[in-house]
Amino acid sequence: MNLRGIVAVSGRPGLFKLVGQNKAGYVLESLDAQKAKIIANVSNTKLASLEDITVYGQEDDLKLVDVLANIAATAGEVPDSKADVNTLKAFFEEVAPNHDEGKVYTSDMKKIVSWYHLLKDLPLFTEEAPGTEEHDSMKADDKNAAKIKAATKPANAKAPSKANQPAKKASMTSKKGV
């Protein structure tokens, strides 16, 4: 699931795609059917990337990406965000079993379910996120190859010292007439 560039804006409902940046702030496009573009002022608007959002857990915090993946993997039907409170709590217990019931409010559950309904039809919801295990293993192999290359220096190679460096040229400017 690739949620890079998808943000939630404080004070505005729904989700937005980060399109660009200008002097006034960030240019955002809504993910709903209207595709409205707004400019979020940097000084007074808070943006939260969906990749960085976590849900309070009993032991460790749960990443929102993992919770959304669990919702997508559920065999049953996903309830609407306007469903009964008990239905939402039972569903959220199924998709995020280790969430902290004291800190995760019903409004948070409604917001996550509504975000899922917005994202499920987008193509980025099913594509692989950049920087996943496959990419990480390639990077690790590249780092190992770089370490091997660095280790194969000859044993007698030394860093250049002042004695080994060529002398600097003296400037030959004429001072006649001064």
C-alpha cells in the first residue's frame, strides 16, 4: 500500500494528495469526487502524512498502514463510518486487536474507516510502497558491495600529507609604480 503524498489536513474533512509547493504553502488536491485544489498555509495549517500516523496500542503503537491493510484483508463487510458505536468497536477490535481502548476514541475509529472507504478504490492502495523489503534488501546488498570495495585498498596506501603535496606556485604580480 503506497500512501506517500497522502495527507490529512487539520480542520478539513477528508484526505488530500500533495501536488506541489509554492510560496504561500502546499498545493493539495482532495481525493473525493470534486478534486478541489486548495493551498494549505505553512504557518497555520498542520498536515499529517498517512505514512506517519499511528494508533495507540497497549504495548507498541500500531501503524495506520498496517491497520488499513488489516481492514482490506477482512473477510466480512467493512461497516460504514456512520454505523453503530458497538459495531465499530467490535470491528476495530478485529482489525487492530492490540489497540488501547482507553486512548482510541470512537471518533478515531470513524475517521479511520472513512479514510479506508476513500482510499480503497484508488490505484495507490494496491500498489507496493517504495522502500519496502525488496528495495531494502537491494540497498543492503549495495552497501555490502561498497564496504567490500572500500576494504580492498592496498595496505601501503596512505592519505596525502603536506610533505607529499606539490609546492604552491608563488604569485608573480608586478608591483611597479606603487
